[in-house]
Amino acid sequence: MKEMSRMIFNSPLEQGTIDRLPWKWMPTLYLFKGLSYAVLLFTSLVMLKRLGYQNSEITFYIGCTMLPWMFRPVLSIFVHKGYFNKLWILATEMINVICIAAIGYTITQQSWTNYTVLLYVILMSSNVFHDIASDKYTLTSIRCQQVSLLRIFKRLVYRLALLIAVGIVCMVAGNLEVVTRLIRASWSTAYYLLSAFLFILSIWHVCLLPRFTRSYRERDILLSDMFYACLNTSADLIRTPSSWPGVLFLVCYLLPTNLLLPVSMLFQLDLGSSGGLGLSPQEFGYAYGTVGVFGLLAGDILGIWLVHRYGLKKLLLLMALAILVPSLVFIHLSFALPNNFTWICWCSFIQQLCYGFGSYAYLHFLVYYSEVKRFSTFMLCVALAAVAMAIPFILSGTLQMALGYRRFFMFTALCGVATLTATLLVMSVYRKETF
């Protein structure tokens, strides 16, 4: 059963067969995946704020749509056949295109909220299946030596998706608001344009994704056996005492950032009378979605280079301290409330640079913990990380409305104690390990 569990639920990092990276379709495949996720997590947050929703409602709606990721290990059971992965990819891409276009339609209608939230849930659920299928599809197309390169490449493509979803889409919607004076119609048009772009990418994949035949190594497995294997792997994680420091790290390391992420965006969009910076969508798209994304990309590159040069063990404490910098930046902004847009852009660059640098430690440790230590599988760790992100996301808006922006940002800084505690515990427990 343990062998079956490893075969089904572990990230298949040793199944590559093709000698070179498939550049014709792999960048667009991960760009599609990144865009679908960024639209739901970032673009929709800006849209709901512009449509007048309270912070607690926005974070609750969007945070709840992230919960399907906690079922990723179970859902992967249905996508375990490699020769069906292309079908899963194309089907989920069509669902995503339809959902995004439908969101653009529903926001112009009366009583649109319930339909839009339902579409968000369908979109995120489709993203989970697309993520599973695309990862398995890509990993059957490369050599095992190229997996680390693929992981870095995916991270950089996701930053490009963030640039498009926040930088370009928000600026387009903001400029349309100025021209038409109609907020709903402007965002509806932006969503239609985005769905058209994603439709073009999906047609590209229909034409270029190769079809893999059934491998002789694949064998028919009963659904009940696969479900039992999933439960067995989860039980192994819970029963192993030495695995708990790693679990604590995966839950606590990004706690300040997971609380800060949605509220920091809402803070930049909120009016000055409410304690925010009062940025327009196009200003936000430039400061956060363009300048900030370049800072995030620079932080990623710096983190990747330093970790591969010196190892994570030597840099972990420094990277944990970097995770706390964004909270300090927003404490400064909440008290200063600067009118200088250039200074706001610089602050956005700095906090995203530190986040990109510090968050790479999380990804690196997650891969090490799940693939080397074998205390759990990669998919179970991803599900745990999703829950650790969704719950603070859901609660952040309510906490902000209870505390106000200034006290909330100070609270997120205090949550850095959990980050540092988990970091020091991991460094102590795994002091003899190399990671």
C-alpha cells in the first residue's frame, strides 16, 4: 500500500522521458494556470472593492473559494491516468474561459453576487484539476534532471501571470472607468478581454499539446485502493512525531504574509477617509501589479541564486526576517499616508522584493520536506499550505475592520513571532540535515 501511495500521490519527479524542455507549449500552459489563479485571488479582490463591498465580505468570499485546494490529494485520484491528462487540461481550460466570461456577464446584472461567488468556486475547483493534470503532463515530458529548472521556470511564469492579471487588467479596467464612468461595465469588459486571451491560449494548447499513449508502467488500480492509500499516507504524517516541526513550519512561516496579502491590497485602494491610500485601479495596477511584480521577480531571482549557492540552511533565518519586512512597510504607509506616488511605488517594490526573497525558502523547504524526508507526499504538503493560506485570508478582513489598518498591520508584525519560532525549531531539529 505504501508503494501504491508513493506512485499515486507523490509528485512524480522521476518520470521524465524527453530530453529537452517543450518550449512550444509549456510556457503558455503555466501562464494559463497562473492567470486563472491570479484573476481569482487578485483581480477579483480589486473588482469587488471597486463595486463597494466591505473588506470582511471580500476576504471571506475569495478566501472560501481557495478551500478546494485542501482536497487536492483526493482529487488527484481522478487524474492519475497519464494518457488522459491532455483531456483534463483542455476540458478545465474551457471551463475556466467560460467561468471568467460568465463573471464578466453576471456583474452587469441585478442580484449578481451569488452567481459570481458560485462561478468563483467553480473556477477554483477547475484550477485544482488543471494544476494536477498540467503538472503530471509536464513531468512526463522532461528528464528528472530538469525538475529543479522546471520549478524555477514555473515560479517566474507565475510572476508574468501576476503582471498581466493585476498590472494590465486593473489598469485597463481603471482607464475604462474614467472613459465610461461605469464601474460594472468597465470590469465586465476587462473580464471579457481576459477570457478572450485565455481562449486563444487554450486553442494553442489544442493544436500543440502532444498526446501520450498509455505507458506499460501504468496499471489499473481500484478507486477504493487509491483512496485508502491517500488516508494511509496522511496517517503516516500524523503518526510520525519527527514530522511535526516541518508541519509547524509549513503552517506558520507565511502566517504574517497570508494575513497581510489581501488587506494590503485593500488598504491601497481604500479612501483616505477610511485610512487607506486612495489609489485608483490604474495607479494600483502600476504600483502593485507592475513595479511590485518586478520587485517580486527580483526577490525570487535573488533567493534562488543564494539558496543554490549557499544552501537554505545558512539563509533560513535571514529569509524569515525578510518575510517580516512587508508588515513594517505597511505600518509606515498607514501612519504616513503619503501623497507621493513615486514613494508608494518604491515601498511596493521593497516589500515585494523582501517577500519574493523570503517566500522562496518556503517553496524550497516544502519540496525538501515532501520529497526527501518522505514524511508526507508533495500533494499533501500543498494541501496543507493551501489551508494555511486560506484560513488567514478569510479572517483578515474581519480582523482589519475590528482593529483598523494601523493596528492590523502591527498585529501582522507581531505574528512574525510564529514565523521566527517555526524557523528556529526547524533549524534546531534539522541541524544535522543539508537542505
